[in-house]
Amino acid sequence: KSSPSVVSKVFSARRLWVLVVLIVGAGLISLPTYFFQFSKYSEYCEADGVEPRPWCSSQLWPGLYSFVQKEYWGVGFFAYYESKQIPNFLLAAPILLLSLVVTLRYFLRDPRRTLSLGLFSSPDASPQRPHTTNTKLGSVSAPVHPLYYPLSTVTFSNWDQPPQIFVFMVHWLALTLICVAFIHIQVSTRFLYSQVVPIYWFVAALFSNSPNEEPSCVVKGLRILYLLYSIVFIVVGTALFVNFLPWT
């Protein structure tokens, strides 16, 4: 029996159906945004006796919220890069450095997986999947699903090996680049921690103790740095935030 071709793997009926469902779902999720923009465009740009605002004549997309961000909040492509914002950049540096190092290391480690958008991996980069005995089938050794590795087999060096994690890493890197290029940089910490699941997987793997692997000096050092950072952020941040001082 011949093995399926690359085309049949990528364009199988099941994959196409999943793609259709995702596109329709994304469209339904986006509908409230389009309705909001349409209602505000009718209210501020087409109503009688109302002078149209500058955003009404936008050729690409007459977006009210993007206009407010740029006009009143100074949000734009690298618009926040000013010398007076250096303290805010230092505040966001830990989470941005962590995000860039972890995600770029992940994508550069297996270029074939990255270029194929997670569909294929290099043979030497495939995870070593642990095996378990299925008692219902007798003493048959079967591979464990990569997202359900026993905790004793998860280490700091293999936590990001399951292929299903690819889309989460893309999401992490994309949000990190948005933080670097567009948003007020000081909100990067809560922006990423509130939306990026792999951050918590990374931290959990960092503090996991495998019985078969002694943590290296680098791992021990990272644990200490992360604990110190978390303690300082929580204690100092709480004191500053409740007194309306710059913190996020």
C-alpha cells in the first residue's frame, strides 16, 4: 500500500472541513466588531448636521477605535519609542525578553516545521514519546498522546515538543511583536500573561522536577530569577498600583 502524498495529507476532507468551520467561526466572532463600526460610522459620518471626523474619510477602513487610539492615546507603529518611556521599557523588558527567547528558539530549532506551518517536522526533531502499557489489550506498549505526557516525563528541555503546541507558539510570538511595535509597552506584562497559555506551561516545566534528570545550574538560576521577579512585581506593583502610580 502506497503512502499518502503530501497533497492528500494537507488537503484531506477532514482538514478542509476544519478549515471551513474555522473561517465561519472567525466570521461570526468578528460580526459584533463590524456592527459596532457600522453603527458609529452612521452616527458620526452620515448623520445630518454632524461634521464628519477625520477617520470617516479613511480609504482603507474607517475605524473609530483605531482613530481614538492614535489621536488621543498616541498608539501607532513604534510611536511609543521615546526617551521618556525608557522606564516603561525596563518594566516590560523581562516578559518581552522571555517571550522572544522562548518563541524564537522554538521556531529556529526546527525550520521544516516552521516553514510548513506546523504540518511537518524534521525527523531528528520529533519528540521521543513515552510508552505505557494498555491493560485492556494485554501487555501492549502504546505511545502516549503528546499532550498527555506523564508529569514524570515532562522536563524543561522537552515541554514544547508536542506538535499541537505550534499554533500556541505562533500566537505567543504574534502578540509579543504587537507589544514591541504598537501598544503602550508597559502593559506588555498583563497583556501577555492574560492571553498566552504557553507562558504557564513554560513556568510549570521550569519548576518541574523529573526523577530521571537533575536540573542544571542554568535551570536553577532561572528558577531563582523568576521567583524574585514575581515577588517584586507582586509586592511593589500592588503598592504602586493602588496609589495610582505608574505600574501595570
